Amino acid sequence: MRTIRTICLVIAAGFLALGSIPARGLAGVEPDTGQSTYRLDKVIVRDHPLREASMVVTPEVTVINVDQFKKPGKIDNITDLLDEALGVNVLRSSSTPSQSEGVYIRGMDQSRYQVFMDGRPMRLHGSHGYFKMDWTTLPIDNVDTIEVIRGSHSLLYPFSMGGAINIITKKGRQTDDPRPKGSVKAGLGAYGNQSYSANITGGAFNTIGYSFAAGHREGDGFLRGNDYDTDNVAGRISLYLPTNGTLTYGAEYIDTVTGYAVINDPDDPASNYDPDYPIVRKGEVDTFTHDYEGKCYDGGRSEWDKEYVSQSLLFEQPLSLGVVRAMAYKEISERTRYAHLADGTNPSNYKKEYTGGLSLDYLDVDLIPNHSLSAGGDYRDQGTTDNKDFYSITSLYLQDVWTLNPKLSLTFGTRWYRFESDSFVFGSTPLEKDRREEEAWCPKARLDYRVDDTLALYAAVSREMRMP
């Protein structure tokens, strides 16, 4: 465990300036006119004024509207959109979607920022989190918007050392028109790539809203053995309460199989070289995790096989002052990694992992003039189905956004962490089980100055905890 201090001073001119980005300089980017401000928070049900834009860039956040966004080529998964966002780089080892793709925010990999879906954490699932983020478990078919929060200044998201990515799903519509809206998409591409998806959204009696989506994607891949086959189903059902609150149940199921690119080397007899595929020598396959990539050979089963199931219950209630938001969630995944090696052995590795948690937030409380307070906390267990609390993580936070004048604002506060994990007493013989416990206070502050509609300056200082 390391507690990391990050101090940065950034002058956000030109490329971070809202109006200075040409409307055609990026695919689908809409400039901000300065007449409306995107308010960054954890509230999912909202009708913000930027809803019709395909992409909006502010100094704090990039917001991508999935249904409105257009770009050349395919959009099959989250990473196809993230590589269009300012400050985000996506590194791929091949054309096949991979669980080990590297996504970087301002040069920081996914071990240093957090990924959320509707506010619940998606990174470091279970007890073996060195697969920092499995992007194949994030299908795009039921996604409404994607928020990319740059920098570590926001206290709303735990462990967000380098920022956060919040994926907001579709929740249906509050309407008395029973006619649903839907779409069906199909795509074909090189190397046997096929994509089929459908979604439907609607509501009834101004009381119930729903959104369902399903998709299937497969392909042979550019490299030998690097095929993939993915099926996913997702749904949300919302109940609109008489108090103007919303209760939403969500569920996802993903079944994905991705073949590892095998060695294909004319100078390596063990590879059974096939000239119809590119040459791939041992150790030359790009990999971003400690996996079997770059080690597998033809002649056996070499693949990543994973099933993922999640359920969540989200409650949101606007009050005269602020919004109350509560969530409970559970995720279970089963993954098996298979490899056929040069010596003829066939190692495999099976993991069944569990993550479950609760969160409670009281957001945007304008109790004091020119101040917007937010407070909350979350608790989660990570482990296996037999040992659910291998990790236990508790955190609490308090944040204030102080508007000093129309151009100047200060965001500041602190987050407290308590981290527990199973461990062993060092040097004990035989090994003696122990419970590791650590705590940390992580204050953050950010000063923003908006020079005009095209230029913003900010300075930030923060302290953050990084879990193993």
C-alpha cells in the first residue's frame, strides 16, 4: 500500500479552452458557448443542457453522448469512444478487443484512476485485481453517456489519483406514451468481424421506465489464434416515485472468449508456422498485464474465457436542498485462462470472484450562499464467493465548491480511507494468518479561474491512497 501525493499546476490554454477547439477539429466535438455549465456530480438521472451535443469538453471533464457521437469506423465498445477524448490514449495489442488494453488518462494507466458504471466501481474486481480493468466486460449497447474526469481534484470518486471514467447507462423514460423507441444495428468488417446489437427504451403511466439491450460480436482477428466471441445482455427498470425520486434496478450478463495470439515464427519449429498469418515471435506480442500473451503456441487451447454477472439497485431523491443518492450492488465473475506452451504443457487458471458494496451520498447542498456541499461514503468487499471480504474498503468524504466570484471558484475537501485485507504474519513458521489494516486522510483542493469563454486556468494539489 502506498499513499501518494500529487502536486500539479496546469495552465489550461488553447487545447483545454472550450471555444478554441474547432468544431471539426475532433470527431463530433461541440464547442461550449459559455452559456451553460456541465455540473459534475454522481447524480445519474438528469436533464442537463448539453444532452444534445455529441461531445463536450470543459477544463474538468469530457462528456461523450453515445447515441449522438459519430466517427469513421466502428464503435463496438467503450474504448472505441475513449480514444476520441482529449487527454485519453488507448493502446491496443491487436484489432481484437482485449481484456488487457491499456487506457491512459494524461499518461496514467488504469492502476492510477478509477472506472465506474453509474457510480459503482468497476476496476480491481475481486481479490486478484492485477487485471487492472477488463474492458471486454463493458459493452456499449446500453450506455447513455461517458464522463472522463481529468486530474485528481474530485472527491466524489475514491482512489481517483489520475482521474475517473464514469459510464452512465440508459434508464428508460418517464412518459405516459407506451410506444417504445429502439434500434437494431449490424456491422461486418475485415478478418471476419461481425457485430449485431439491439436496444429498446420506453416507459408507461409516467411511473415505469425501462431500457434493455443485447449484442453479439465475433471475429477471427488479424493475428493467428486471436479470435473473439462475445455475448452481452443488459437492462434497467426504473420506478418513478411520487416524491420525484427514482428507484432503478439494473443487471448485466457478459460471456466473452478471447483467443491469445499464438507464436507464428518460421524459425521456431514449435510454432507450426502458418504463412497465411503475420510473423509473431516469442516475447514480441504487446501485453499490458501479467498474462499468457506472447507465450502461447498453436496446437492447444489458448484463450481467456469469462462470464460476468452484476446487479445493482440505485435510489435518487431530490430534496429542497441537494440530492440524496444510495446504491447497493453485487458482481460475480468466473474467468479461466488457458494456454498451450512450447513444451506441450497446458496450464490453466480459474478464478471465481466477488465484489459487493453500498454507497450513500448527499450532493449539491446549497445551504450557504456561494457554497455547494457534498458528503458521503461507501463500503465494499472484494474477494471470492468463499471469502467475500478478502479486501474490505471503507471511505468517507466531504467536499465544498466555493464560488468566490463569477470567474473564480475553489473546490476543496478531504476523503478518509480504511483498508483491510487478509495477510500473513511476516516470518512466522508455519504461516500465521493476520488481518492487515491501514487508514489515511487524503485532502484535495483546486482553484479555477475562467478568463473568458475560451480560456480557463487552474491549479490543484491533492493526496491520494493507492490500494495494491
